Amino acid sequence: MENKETYNGWTNYETWRVNLEMCDLDMEEITDIIENYASDVSDMMDYLKQHVGDILEGEANGDFDSFSYNYASAFTARVNFHEIANHLFDSYYEDQKYKESIEYAKSQPTKCWR
């Protein structure tokens, strides 16, 4: 049976939206996180949950009883952080494979020796 809650290829709308707006990291950031904080998917999930929580707390300005903070917290509770963590690791490994490819070597500037 097909899960009708999927959204744009993600588990649900909440996962898609949080990935798009809060976890849309560039490769330099992903590499830094993997090499310094999150060596596996479980660690990456913890990192992302903390990251999103920090964003929500920053937006709340200390008002953790506000409607908007509670609404955002309920929204992010439905996020599949495992899926986002896997996506980031996949991106990282694809980038590493590319850096080992001949295409990458050809794209790098060469030095001319005289």
C-alpha cells in the first residue's frame, strides 16, 4: 500500500520543508559536520535535531509558551530526521566520489611551468 503522505519525494511535507529551509547546507558545511561532529547517521540526526531546535529557540526570543513556538515545535516533531541525515550523507559521499573522478581532475586549474 502506498503512503499518500509523501511530498516531493520526502516522507511528508514537514520533512521536505525543514530540509529545504533549515537543513539546506552547502557541501563545505556538510563536510565540516561529518568530519567533526557526526560520523554516522545517528550522530547526524542528533546534530540536525539540535540545529533545528536552536533555530526555533532563536526565533522564540525566550517565549517558549507562545503559539508560534508551540506550533513550530509540533510541526518539526513530524520531521523524519533520519531521512534528512541519509540525504546529507549521500550528498557527501557523492561529492567524495566526484573529487576522485577524472572529471573533477579535469575541472581543476592547471599550473603552467616555464
